[in-house]
Amino acid sequence: MNKSIVSIVKTPQNPIYEHIFSAVERAVDLAGGIREYVKPGQRVLINPSWVTAVTRKEQAVITLPEVSRAVADIVKNAGARPIIAESSAIGIDSEKVIAESGYQKLRNMGYEVVDLKNTETVMIPVPNGKIFKEIQSFRPVQEADAIIPVAKLKTHDQMELTMSIKKLKGLLSDKYKREFHQQGVFQACVDWYEAISPRLCVVDAVYCQEGLGPIFGKPVEMDLIVAGSDGVAVDAVCGFIVGFDPEEVPITREAAARGLGVAKKEEIEVVGESIESVYRRFMRVLEDERIKIEGFNLVYGDATCTGCRMGIMSSLFDMKEADQLMYLPGVAVVTGDPEIPEAVAQQDLVTVGRCVPREKRSQRHVKGCPPNNLDIVQAIIGDRDRAERRWE
């Protein structure tokens, strides 16, 4: 059986562009070489992560512009047209992310850097979709001959980890980013991955996040580039590097179950660095206990998935950033199917997620699987204030 090839290449600490280009070039070469995936004259959409305007590189929130630039240079050297394109999270101005990061510098250097939110939306068919039969994206995505996601390796408050497959959610309109959460984000992300079939996946694991990612996690410098044509295998290897089994990561598990790639170690050939030589276990989201509020009751039921649990934890961090923790005492947040604490008044009860049985849902119920953080925060606050965070 032919194994999926995934490359791991190490950079020096605090690498400059030349170091990063060398690492990305070697990672792509070890994964088969750019001419295996890109042909002269093609339009190649390079898709980094611009989740929000937290752009200092050591914070590890967005894909390093140097990594995107390296991929663009490699694509251009193959005779193709590189287009760096992304849409930031719901409610976030992509142009602000570009302006406050090195992506504006790339524009000034002549690279084609596109804010997808300023382009025409289109519906793209999803022939084998379990959740969607068509998805709203953008004209440059539809017109691309090849797509290369350039993910940032981070823990994620709803997905466990965010890597190549999850990264492609940035190619959706804000409307469909929200629809993904309402209808079932894990399967929807896999629907989308299968529909657009990226040719090559590159992961920026130079600066990463552990704990409560993808925004508030603790930065970790790993100095790695990971690459391969099988996005499932790439994501599995990234998980192995930071101590996650593919079965722990819902999107990786779902994509492997559909046969869209492989996730078992014995089915993957790792080239370059070994997993063992670069291994560092990352703190899980639920191990990050930087917020403890007296008088706030959080109850998880057996039916709760990681998405709701981690979404709630992330929402608490959103409230901390917005100086809104004073609204937590007296509130009980329930997800799954636990026994509702008898002492909790109905007006103080917030139920979260599709996993809460209908008969137990409160008047302040937050729907979704998993729900949007903004909706969770607003349900907790009620009419006392306005939820501040609007990213995914």
C-alpha cells in the first residue's frame, strides 16, 4: 500500500524570511515537489489564516506572512500565478488584519493579497456533502485552479486543534461561517474540504498556541513547517507532534472516516524530521484554567461534545477581554444532559447547544453545534450589556 507522505522541516529559532523560505521549499520538495501540484499558467489561491487583528507574530494568531510569501514565491517559480487570499472571522475587518501585519508589506512588494470579503460571493456545489449541498464562497475561490491552505497550528476552543481542513473555513462568507456552526461545524468543514480538494497543504508551526486557542492560547515556539498533499495525514501528523491522537480531533476523525485521507501512523510516511524529535505535548483547552469565578456555576452533561465545552470556556475569555466578568456570578451555564441544579432560578439559567434536550432548554438557550461564541456571551449577559467578541 502506498503511504501518504508528510514532511516535517525545522527552522532556526526566531527565523527570518530566508530561513522560512528554505524550510518551506524543502518541506514542499520532500512532499513531492511543487510541480507535482501546480502547473505553469495556473491561478493558485494561497489561503493563510487571518482570524483577527492580533498580528504580533509571537502571539501565534495568524499565519506568518513570511510563510505565505514563501509559498507564493515557490508557486511563482513554478510558472503559476500566486494569489494570497482569505476572509477574517465573522465581524472582523480583513483589511485591518492586512494593514496591521506583514501582509500589507507583501502588497507593497507587489504580491497579490486579496481580502475575499471585498469580492463577489458565489455558491459552490458540494456533491457529497452530509450537511450542505452548496456553500457560499467567493469568486476567486471558484476561479482558482489550485488551492493551498497555509494553516497556523493552534489548539482551538471548539475543534481541539485547527489545521489544514479547519483553515479552509476562511474561504466562506460570514453568513456561511455562521451556518457551519448552526448546522454542525465538524461535518460541514469536511464537506467543504472534499468539495474544494486542496492540492497541497502547508502548516505554519513556527509559532503555535496551546491551551485556550485560537486567540487566547499560550504561545509556543516550535520552529516547524509541515507539508503534504493529503490534508488528513498532514493534520494527523500535526496532532501527533503536539500529543493529540486523530480520534481526539473531530474534523480529522470525520475526514478519515469518509476516506478522504489517512490518519493512522502506519499509513503515513513521515520524511524530514521525525515526530519524536520535535514532539511537545500541548496543553488542551480544558486544561487551561486561567479563569475561575466565584458564584458562577458551569455544568457539563455526559452528552456534551468538546465543541460546546470549549466554546463556553472560550466565551469566558471573551468576557474577560471585554471586562465583562462581573456578569457571571449568579448565572448557571448548562450543556449536554445533566441534572439542572435545583437552586438555579430559570431566569439565571443559560443552556447551550443542540445536545440539551428540548424539555430542559431555558429561555436563554443558545442553539448550534457548537454554538457561536458571540451568542453564548450574549445569552450570559442578557440585556445588561452587549457581547463584544465576533470572531470564530
